[in-house]
Amino acid sequence: MLAKLPRYDSLSATAVIEGYGKAGNLSRARAVLENLPERHLEPCTVLMEAYSRNGYPLEAVHLFRTLELEGRIEPDGAMFTTLLSACSHGGLIRLGLDYFAAMAVDHSLTPSPMHYSCVADMLGRAGLLQEIEDLAERMPCLPIDSMWIALLNACKIHNDPGLGALAAEKASQLRPGECVPYVMIAGFPDSLDRPLHHR
């Protein structure tokens, strides 16, 4: 199979892998990556995204581990965003938190607000709602709206209207005029009778 594939450069391979990924042809996407003469960040990251998007987050994590063991590329912030998202979708909370910590310790990368949002989504899927609020309070950069939306969504799933109201208020402050937080909070019992509040 590999012998029949054309030789792509990194940029072309990234586009081809993305196309195969969107079509759900993951074996072909992986074959394109394996046929590259050298490892490059972009095509590897795109393949990890394809695995996660198609319901195979463990394959995304396995690919990252393989790349780490090979030592041929150094992961960047974008790859870690994809990795943390895969851990979140796969329910790999402890592993995801370990990778989040490893960003600074092992790779000298400063987590961005997007990385914190991935962690918030991860914690939310596990029902660790208070931990998300604590994370938002102590993070060194300002939270972005997606972090509060992650908390709001988790509050809706796990039925915590009080904390959900706070998350909706915080998200609305970051994106004035955005109706999504209000639409989400309206799904809570008795939410229409309870005003949003500040802490």
C-alpha cells in the first residue's frame, strides 16, 4: 500500500491527511504519514486530530506516545491542544492532566488559554465542576469564553444551576451580546426565574 502512494512534502501531506481524515479513511491517512521520509509536526498533529474527530482518541494518544519515543520531533502548543482534546474525549482525565503538567516541565511550553479550556472540558466531562472554577481562578492568564462555556455545559449535564449561572455570567462578560450562555442556562430547572449573578 505504501509503495503505491505518491511522495508528498510536509505541506501537501498535511492537506492530504486532513482530507482522508474528514472522509473517515484513517488507514489511508496513516499511510500517508508513514510514507513521509521525515516526521513533521503539522501532518502528525492533523492525523491526531483525525483520530480524535472520528472517535478514536486512544489512537491519537498512541501516536503522540510513539512520536515521543522516537524523539524525532518536539511537540508544540498546537499538538498539545490536540492531545488534551483527545484525552478529554477519551475520558483519560489523569493522563490528560499529566500531559498538561508536562508541557512546562518536560517541553518548556507555557500553556495558553486554549490549553486551559481543554483541561476545563476534561474536568467537566468527569463532573469535577469545582475544580474548573478553581482552575479559572488560579490560572496565570485570563480565561477565554470557551473555558466558561465548558463549565456551563458541565453544570448542565451534572445539574449544578448555581455554578452554571456564574459560568454563564463570566462567558457573557467576555463576549457581550453573545446569546449562547443565556440559551444554555435557560435549560436548567427554574433558571428563567433566577437572575445571573456575580461572585
